[in-house]
Amino acid sequence: MKERLLKVAKWILYPLFYLFCLGLFGYLTFPFGRLKDRIVAEFAKGGKPGQRLEIGKLSSYWFTGVEMSNVKLVMPPDDPMPGVPKASDDGPAKETVIVIDEAHVRVRILPLLIGRVRVDFWASAFAGEIKGTAPVGSGGGDLRVELDHVDISQVEPIAHAVGLPIRGSATGKLDLTSDGKFNKASGNFDLTISDVVVGDGKTKLQGLIELPPVKLGEVVIAAEAKEGALKINKFTANGVDLELVGDGKIALKEPPSDSSSDLYLRFKFSDAYRNKNATTKSLLGEPGSPLPGLIEIQAPKMKSAKRGDGFYGWHIHGPFKKLKFDPTTSDAPAAPPPGAKKGKGGAAASPFPKKPAAGVSLPLGGSQAKEHDDTPTAAPVPPPAPAPPPPQPVAAPPEKAAPPPPAPAPAPEPAPAPEPAAPEHQAPAEAAPEGQP
């Protein structure tokens, strides 16, 4: 019996030992340098022109992952976003560099058994940590991203979007669930940025004037996603220098960079900040003064964004890769007037009357709009052309005009002709007495 067990063990242990050695030495001798070059090349091939990825070191992480250090993502300078004040006009625009001190990515083994690919990631960046789980491919699954005390002053794209230096500590969480399509995801998003300050008192706004630091305090954002639509339920900041309110929605799409926003943001400087010093008085206008501030004179869009309640309103819309900033004085898209009837497709019915009754003509002619009728009809017959007016005699040139029937011209007075002289003293025959021939 013992000999039989040893014989069976040989056929089991030897293959297992072979597979162990194959995996061990393959793991130790894997060409991670070649893998790093391949990752950089694939990024350059699929990224935007001018972008490049730099990886200082790439090595193994456990058995199914890789670890990277000193990673840099370099992005070319973009054109300034419309409506966003440029921080400074000194010199050409610079490249944006995102630095990740250390990161690792690992493929989960258990989901592979059911045909799904899911990866766990972690990164030490921006003086904080970013971690989460993401699905790969069309298998679907949960997307989870967590931020822990990320210093937004080190995130250069945010400073470029705002137009001035900004600092604060961000903590938040994103949870989305989908069946493989990101544009159908549902979940929640919560973000809190504490001790937010915009400006440093040194950077010139549009290269003209130095803006004193603006304290926003704590910025809170809360949103809920349903069927690919992320609705902003809360977007507020009540700082001592500035009040911020926003709402709107984000349409999630694939890839995420194609997601589009439709946000309405409004902010208002406090009277205490506007009276802070001579610079703020001239830049924002002194409270109670009818004269506009320098910022409204220098930037016409700021004047267009000024509302009656003192807030500046902006509409942020378009895809993430090319956002547009337009001034607006409304809080949300204009809604149809109350009581307006809905037409087909949810559109408001036309307030104009339908085609007038037969025999009534409009001063500007008949409408060319098609009448919508639920009953099938034959091809529309064009309205009959108006009957031509009755023919009128064509006026001929004066020289050829037929003269109207001439009135009997007075006969020329003939020369005194001898008239049959009646005998003067002869009684006319008519006067003969009756009964006489």
C-alpha cells in the first residue's frame, strides 16, 4: 500500500513541482523593463497628441500585479477655457505635469474564474492616497474610488481650470454599479474639500491686478447617479469671503472623457471682502456704489454674468475634454411657461392658432407648416393658387389707343344755303280744316 502511494505521489508531486518552479523563475526573471516600454508606447499611441507618460521604475507586485514609482503624466498646454479668467499673461503657457510618487495595480484572481477581470489599484499622490476597484472590459461590476486627504494645490489641472492658485484638502468617495456599460451606471458620489482658499495674493488676475486670497471654507458636493445621469443634489460653500451655490447634472458616457456636463454655478463675494482694501474695492466695486468693478469692465463676460442679487452666474456645459463656460443669469434651464400644453415628444404646443377657416386669408400668406394629424392621410395637396384677377383691357400706348366712339361732331355750319322758302303768307297744309281734302 505504501509503495502504491509513493508511486501515485510521484505522478502528482513532480508536475506540481515543475509548475511551481516555472512560476517562480518566470516571476523572478520577468522582463519588466520591456513591459514598461510597452506601456509607454501604448499610451503614446492612444493618447492625445503631445501627451507622454514617464515611468521611473516598474516591478512586480504580488503575483498578478505591478508596482510603479516616480510616474509622471505630462500634458501639453491647452487653450484657455472660454469665460475663465487667465491667471497671468506672463510668458507662454506651460506643460501640466501630474506626479504619482508610488502606485500599484493588481488583477483579482477569483473573478477570473467566472470570466470577469477586475483590478485593485492604489496610489500615493498629491500628498494623499487614492485607492479603489475597477472593472475591465464588458463584464460589468462595481467601480469604487476613494480619496483620502488629497492636496488639490498639487493637482495642476484644477488650478488651470480655476485660473488662480487654489489649495484645500479633498476627501471623497465614488460608488457606481453597472452591467458593463458606464453610461447606464447608478450609484453615489460624495466629496468634501476643507479649508479651500483661492488665490495667493501674488498671482495677477489676467496679468493686471493681484487678487487677495478668497476663503471659501468647506466645499461640499453630493450627487446621485441613476441610469447614467449623475444629478447634483448639493454643491455649496459658505466661506467668510465667498458664497458658492451650484446644481445640474452630468451625463455619463463611454469613455468617461466623453461624459458631458450641464452645471449652473453662481458665486457672490461678501461685502466684508469687497471692503477689504483699496484693491478689492476697485476690482469688485465698493458695496452700495452704482459704479461697476474693474473685473466687469476688463472682462465683459463677468458683466454679463452679474445677476440682480449680486451673484455671478455661469453655465458649465459640454464634454469633459472641452468644457465651455458661458455667463448666465438663470439658475437652471428655462422651463416652459406654466399651463403650456405638451405636444408630441414632450415639446410645448405652439401658442399660435391653427390654420384659419376657409375663405379667410392672412395678410402674409398661408403658413407652410405641416399640420400634424394622428389619422393617416394622403399626401398633402398644395393649396390652390389664388384665382387670377379678371382680365382687364390692356392699356395700349397713347398713340395707338383706339379712340372712344366719337360723339357726333357738330356739323359744320353750312354756308347759308337757300332754304326752301315757304310762302310766307300761305297757310300750311296741315292746318286745313277737317273734312276737306
